[in-house]
Amino acid sequence: MNGVDGLARAVRRVANSHKGMGQAQRGIIQGDKVCIGNRAYPFTAAVECHTETGSAVWVQLTKTGRAVIVGA
């Protein structure tokens, strides 16, 4: 993420391609993916947080299959 511009792009991407409102899910970061249940998704952070392996995060999934971190 590149500062405010990166945040704006991430929020815009979620707003344009989100499956539905209020569907944040809990996931665990494993390397460069977020694991939710038995599935793994590439992620983008919309908030500043630790993105180290093993960190628990709240994500919203986009139609494109990307997880956007919205909380930690």
C-alpha cells in the first residue's frame, strides 16, 4: 500500500466489487495469503496493521477473489 493513495484505491476496489455489505470474515495471514476456513486468498490492506504470518485479521472478500483487510 502506498499511503493515502493506496488506501483510496483499496477502498474504491472494495466499494466497486464487494459481494455485499456487512460480510467481514475472520482470517489468519499465512505468508502472502489470508486463510479463511480451508481457502486462501491474496490480500490487500485497507487499514494499517501487522501483516505477519499468524496475524488474525478481519477481511471482506471481493468478486475478484481478493481479501481486503478491514481490521485486525
